[in-house]
Amino acid sequence: MSQTEAAVSGTDAPADDAAHLLVVDDDRRIRQLLSRYLSEQGYRVTTAGTAADAAACLKSISFDLIVLDVMMPGENGFDFAAKLRADASDRGQVPILMLTARSETEDRVRGFETGVDDFLAKPFEPRELSLRIASILKRTKQFIASETVTQVRFGDFTFDLGRSELRTGTEMIRLTDREREMLRLLAENAGETVSRDTLAGPTAAGNERTIDVQVNRLRHKIERDPANPQHLQTVRGAGYRLLIDR
């Protein structure tokens, strides 16, 4: 079995828009237990056994939070957290909950100095871990929501919410009124699922399936490969969501 693996547990898979957690711990048993428990709590979970595996995951997947063990072979959790916080990209902003068997004050201080968001000493109750994760995610979401967002970026494109203008570099991309309104709704709810009915608007009630055609046209303007969209994604049975650069 690979050291790095996506975990899906329980009778129901987590929703596509559920928070995605990266659990980093060299103990396979702990990884499996946390993966199963957190999946049952509704999270999407990916696990890694070393800092190197975790770094590889972060290069290709966007995570909402990292659960990070301190004592690991090779690069330890303190050093990994410090290196991550020094990363100028969006990866450097991912919240970190650090797990440790060491409860000394200096270790906690060192963790916070590296930019760790919270600390939990082993052994711990799974329920406490879940509550701490939920608290961090709530604070992060409130902070993002409190910021005044005037533009969103995705790939090579920038959408100005105030002017409803889409650009790639200095080039203006022409949008129809419907495309402009759809993109505004998706951008205002970036990362969240927007239903077809909402995207269709009040004048198209009862005929929201036509939105699929309009979304497809919009994809041809913002996606390199419209058949395999990276930004404007379908949420099966629910609607669409726009993934932006943080």
C-alpha cells in the first residue's frame, strides 16, 4: 500500500465540497484510524506517512487543513511546518493542527512560532480532534468572508466582481449578459456549489437544464480543455462550482 493515499470510509462518501484534510503521521495505524474517523465526520481525507509524501500531495491537491505529527522519520513536523509557512504560494497559508506526544511548554511555543494554528497532545480523544478541526476551519472561513473581495483569479483569468469584467492578462474576454451573471454568482460563492436553479435566474425557472448549455459555452472561454474543466466544475446532481486561486 502506498504511503500516500486518499481515504474514503463509511457507508457514504464525503460530499464533493467537504473540507479536504491532509493527515501526516508515520504510524500507519494512526493514519488509518484518523482517516476512518474523520471521513465518518464528513471530511475528505488524504494521508501521508512522511513530510516528503505530504509535500508531494500539496503540489497537486489543495487542502483546507493539515493534521501534522511532530515526530516523523526524516524531516520532523516542526521543520515541515516552518518550510511550509515560508512558501509564498497559497500552500503556505493552509491551517495546521499539530499532533505531538510531547507536552512541554517549549515545544508548544516552538510550534506556534512556526505558524501552527493549534496543538493537540497525544493521546487524545477523537471527538476533541474533530472539534479543534471544526474550530480552525470556522475561523478560517470567517476570516476569508470578512475580507473585501473585488477580484477572483483562476488560472490565467481574473474576474472583477465590481465591473463584471473577465480578463486574461490585459485582454478583455467578451461575455454575454447571462455568462456575466453566472460567473458573478459563481465567483461570489467561490468553492461552494451553486445550484442550476440559482444560475438560471428567476426568468428561467422550470427550465434550468438550459444552464448546462450556457455553462458549456462559458467553459470554452475560461478552460484550456472544456471537456476536462479545472476551474468551472460540475457537482453531480447539485449544480456547479468555481475553484479559484487563493
